[in-house]
Amino acid sequence: MRYQDFEIRIQAAPRGKLKAEAESPCGSGASTFKLPFPKNEIQGVAEQFDLLLSPKKDQTPQLTLERIGQALYESLFAGPVGQRFHESRARLEGGGQDEGLRIRLNFDLGDPGILLLAGLPWELVRDGERADFLCRLRNTSIVRYVPVGRPPLPPFTGPLKVLVAMAGPSDLDHLDLEEEWKKIWAALGQNPTISVSAIQQPSLADLRKKLLEDTWHVLHFIGHGGFDDQSGNGTVCFVAPGGKEEPVTGAMLGEHLKSFPNLRLVFLNACDTARLPRRQGQDAHRATATALVQAGVPAVIAMQTPIYDRPAIELSAAFYERLAAHDPVDAALAEGRLAILRAQSPDWATPALFTRIRDGNILGEEGRNGAARGSRPPSTARETDPIRLGIRTFSDTGGVFVWGGEMDQECDEILDLRPFFTGKGNRYIKESCLWQTEVVPRLRKFLTQAGASRRPLHLNLAAHSSIAFAAGYVLNVKSGLDVTLRQRVRSDNPVQEWRVAPVAPDQETLFRKQRDVPGDASANDVAVALSITRPVLVDVRHYLETSKLAVRRTLPVELATGPSWNGVRDGLHALRLAEVLASKLAARTVQERYGVLHLFASAPNALLFFLGQLSHGLGRIQLYEHDFESGLPGAYIPSILLPPAEEKPAGA
């Protein structure tokens, strides 16, 4: 099963409203988000769900699973978002291939109003017209996406190693730990590509010791869990010395799992481990599943309510049988839900999948991050055929158009970095650290893999200028690759293919002669104010003054004809500009080369890409992004620092 992504972001909107933004195989869509139930009833709906799955003698549910699911569906897939969903589903169903739609729910968990909404049982989403609970279908998975600034997964090397931790404290209700262990062993134990081991009655310290003994890819916990309504803390129950309960918060367990980058999945077959806080002011990341994702665990399967022994056992058996068959996590979980359904239990709606990665294949992070439909398999491509690559950080939202639908249609492979950005059109990085911990590693991996084919590369960027420069840095001139940039310009022909042609340079004057702006004579750093499409020197000087950034001098760089949106004519012109500028920057003094080069640029992405290709001899380079939308002077934010830390020479 291969999934295409349908991400829905639920965020606050002006005047107390909510908005839903969708990114899909058929393009973007945005709608005002209408609550599935009245605001004062939402918490009661979550309690009704608990009651439906864990009936009580003295209480009768007022809702049904079908009614809740239908209301959630109608709320989620309304307006343009719903239109994109129906188009995307029809497109995949008409393809005749083993393809599905991964519905990735991205709630702003930092917003108290949205947190309560996120706590609803979205796994019940039901298409009433088709009588389908979407999460029970193999071709429509529902995933709760929690963007977290963590490094990408390391390459997977087999065999798959699964550690089963079985905890049954003597002072809590008895669980049939052995039966679930037998089912897991039956599913995995005879598979030569999988190694499965167990640890019985562990304390948290015991688990830590076991994790340190070997490389583990999956941790499966069988035991009790809980949730404290007062504190908002989720817990799992280990076994203290003497055999009694050792309650461990999700945050504490996460601290003990942070040092294991090869751990791909934590499966918590324990009650209430997926439950989110339901009270104002409580922290979403104190719940068990979200705490583990926040700690860096790529994927967590957990339970929203108490779950009985038999459905828990059937879930594990079916899930691991399909994981052993190389299903993505969400496809394997769909089979587990059906196994519970066959056991005549409503607990099929109890498991929830939380993830920080965009791909459900935990045995190797996505090689084609949001790949476009209809792409050419590598096995049939000729060496002379170009690979069309797309890189996105911007979204077609809020009046900002970046032609994302065009990219989806034209590109063979797409690196979608939008989850790490927010705001109008996704202009702003969510956390400054994400530039180095997420954006640069993913960009380098994506381009390195594409470049390994040695085929020509056609690069389409709907991305920040820092991304364009860093892309050139990765695909530097020594790579020998044939790269064509798809550049948008303001002219009668708004899209041009910018490729460097083998033409001898002429004697054209490229840049104006301008005096450097002196700064702190004791400093080593140098600033560059690159004004190609618009003048930036005034903003750069304002930023340097207000930020107290000490530079020895500032180099103003402008086109000979002055800043203009159409000032760079074509790919050859862009390359000539980049070559002259790189030569100028390489001519810094010895003292200045010990410092950092601060690049403030307003220029076409193609020019910045070429400059990035030529930048390896320029030392450390700090890139900046400017908030041109705000209109405020000096609104610069540091972005990418090159080279990345792991590439810096000793002593740098």
C-alpha cells in the first residue's frame, strides 16, 4: 500500500473563528471550520465516546458511534476542503493501483480551544453516504500529526528488532500478558527478518537497561495506563521492586527514550494512553502519546479509552502480521481494527496513531516525500531523462499563490517542508531551530538521493530564498550535475526554464560601483546587502543596529540598472552575477575570512541557487529571511547557517 497525503490543519482565525487548510494530491483548499457539535457539548461528546466503548450499568449513551462519526465527517470535509477530499479520493480510486489517502490531522495543540477539539475521537470519521468508517478502510488512514523539530530517521538496517515489555503490577487488575505475548510471537517469531524479545515485569530502570543492550526498532508495551483529569498527565504503569505499581508519566518515559534514534515505533497497548487533556489550560504534551512524540519517537500507537484483553490481543496479532509483511504503520493498523471488529467489539475505534514523520513506513523515512502522481519509475527511466524535483515551503493560502497544483502535476518527486512553517502562506518557521534540525537534513537527503542518479535535474522551488541557496550548496559545482531551474518572472512569459548555456561571457557591467559601509573595525564578520529585485540596504543597516550584530563592514550589491523584478534576464545572466559576486566575497581579508558572512538577499531563487553552488570556499555563511509582508524596517530573521555543524572543519 502506497499513500498520498491529505493534510488538514486546524487553526485559529480572526474574530474567534477557526479555519481548516488542506493540502492534497489535487491542490490546496481552505474553509471556515465549523464545530461538529456545539462548543459547550464537545467535552460531553468525548465522554459519550468513553461510555460507548466502556459501558456502565447506571448510564445510557445518548449518542452512537455512527452519529458521532457522521458529525465529525461533515465538519472536517466541508467547503473547499471537502471538495479536495472527494477529488483526491476519486483520483486514487480511479487509478487501479494499490494506493490510498493518508488523512493527516494537524491540530494546533498550543491553542486551548483547539486542544479540546483535538480530543474528540476523530478515528470515528464516517462517510454516511457510503456507510464507511474511514479508518477501517485500508485505503483511507487517519493519522494525528504532531510536527516536532527532530532529526530525520537514520537508514534502517535489518532485522527488525521488537522489544515487548510486559508489566502486570500485583496491586492492579490482572491482565492476560502471556496470551498477547504468544500472539505476537506467532506473528513475528518465525520470520527470519524479525527479531523479537520480551522483558517481564520491568521497572522503568529495567526497561532502560534493556534498551541499552541492543538496537531496538519497536517497543511494544503491554500493561496498564491511566490519565489524571486534574493534572492532565498521562501515565503507564511499570513494576516497582516488590511487584507493586510504578506509575510513570508519558513525559518521564519520553526522557528515557530520547537517546535511541533507531526506535521507530512505540505501541502502547494500555488504557487511556492516547487521551488528550479536556480542561482549559492543560498542556497537550503531558498526555502519554503526545509526550512520546514530543520526545522524538517517530510513531506512537496508543489507546483513547480502556481496552479489554481480547480486542487488545487481536489488535496486536493482526498489526504485527501486516508489519512483518512490510505494510506501512497505518495500513497495518487498519487490519488490526478489522481484527477487533471480527471479535464483535467496538474497540476498533480505540487505537489512535500519532506521528511526527510524514510517511507511515517506519522502516525508512519517505524517499518520495509527497511524490506526484504519475511519476516515472526509476527502472524505466533513461539516463538522459531529467528528474523533475519540487521543493515546497509555501502554501497557496490567504491570497498567496505559489502554484502548488502545478508542482504536483509536473514533478516526479516533491520535498514538502510546509509542516515546519506557519502563518500566511506558510511564511514563518515554527521554531528557529528547525532550520538546522529538520529543513537542512531533509533538503540534503532529498537532493543527494536525486543527484546519485547522475541524470539531469529540473528544480521547481516554491520555497524561501534560504532554501534556494542551500539547495545550490548541496548541488555544488563540483557535483558536475546538469541542473535547470524553473524560475518565475514578471513578464509576458511568467515561467522560464533557467539553464546555463555554454556561451562565453561578454563585458557587460553587472553591478553598480558602491562604497562599503564601515562598521566595527575590531569585528571579523561581514554583511552583504544583495539588492537584485528590491533595495535592502536600509533594512540591513537597521537590522544590524537594532540587533547589535557587530560586522566589520557591509557590502552593498545592486544591479547596474538598479533593483528590479525583471532585472535578471535569464539563467546565463543569473550565473554571471553569481560568479562575480562569489569572486568579490572570496576577496575578503584574512581577518574577515575568520568571521561569518551574513547574507541579506532580495533576489530570484535561481540566482541564489547558483551563488550557493559557488559558496563552498567562502567559509561560514549565515542566511536571513525578511518579512516583507509586515512592511516593518529591518524585519530580518536568521535562517540557515552553512556549512551544517557536521561538515565544519575542526576548530571552525
